[in-house]
Amino acid sequence: RWKSLKQRKDSSLGCNDWSDWRNGFMDDSYEVIEASVRDTFASVVWSHKIQEKQADIYAERFECLETAKIFTASFTFVGIASLVFKDEFLVKLITALISLVSVFVSALFKSFDLKTMVSQHKVAANNLLEVRDQLKLILLQIRLKQESVQTIYEKYEGVVQQLDKVYTDAPNTTDKAVIRAREALNVSKDNTFTDDEIDSFLPIGLRKDR
């Protein structure tokens, strides 16, 4: 049936016309899948940077709390030691306040396992980085056109399924991380990417207009 259709096409369009029509159709198919892959690629770049920045935020908080814990413990020791030589009310008051701060900092450490939270966001960022590299490879294969659209689509579908799992397992992020990511990537709108913005994430050889 396909052969007879092709023969009718050949007879009505001519061999050269039929070949041009078929090549044009294939080019359109590559362009369609490329547009989808590019959009997914940009979203992954965005999500990866947010996870990275969230890990940085929690790491900074951990360092601050760790420093506060050391200082409060040191000042508490000094205050208690000074009471051996001077039994003054002001020294007792300051020592009590510093001890209270030390207890508060210790409670924060127990309530929020910041080290684990940093590790979780770094794992999510690394998983997204792996997906990003796979999408970059698919974009390269689209440009080379050495594999069929169907083969590329199947690879892309597999990567999207992998990405869905990464998103499901990824920990939640804060607005502060989103702001930092936007500043780092210079993206002005969430989930909306111009060709120039996507191209800024890609090597020169894979950019749409080079």
C-alpha cells in the first residue's frame, strides 16, 4: 500500500519533488523534537542551579550556627571561670544569657540536620547535571541527523522518565534559592525561555543561531 502510494506520489510529483517533500518532512520532525528537548534542557539547567543554591544556603547556615556554638560555649566557660574570682551579678547575668543562647543554638542543631539537608540538595543537583548532559547529547544527535527521529524520540522519552524520578526525589527549595539561581543564570521569567537564554546555556556548536 505504501509502495503504491509512493509510486502515485512519484508519478504526480516526480522523483525529485518526492525526495524534496520527504526530506522537508524529516527536517520538520527534527525541528519539532529539537524544540521540545531544548525546552526540557533549559528547565533542567534552571532546576539544577536552584538545587545548587539551596545547598549553598544551608551550608552557610550550618557554618553560622557552628561558629555561634563555638563562641557561646567559649564565653560560657569564661563567664563560669570568672565567677571563681569575682562573684558579681553582672557576670552571672551575662553568663546566663550566653548559656541560654548556647542552648538555643544546640536546639537548632538537633531540630535541623543541616549537613544532611546540604547533602540531599547536592545529590539532587548532581542527578540533574547527569540529565542535563544526556539532553545535550540528544541535541547533538539531532543536529548530526545520523539517527532517525524515532530513535532520538525513544532516547528522549527515556531521559524524561528519568527526569520525572529525579524531580520526585528532589527536596523542596526556598524562594531565596530561586532568587539566587535567577541572578546566577540571568533568567528573567520562570519556565519561559527565549532562544538566546537557552543558547547561553549551550556550547556554541549546539546553539540554534550560530
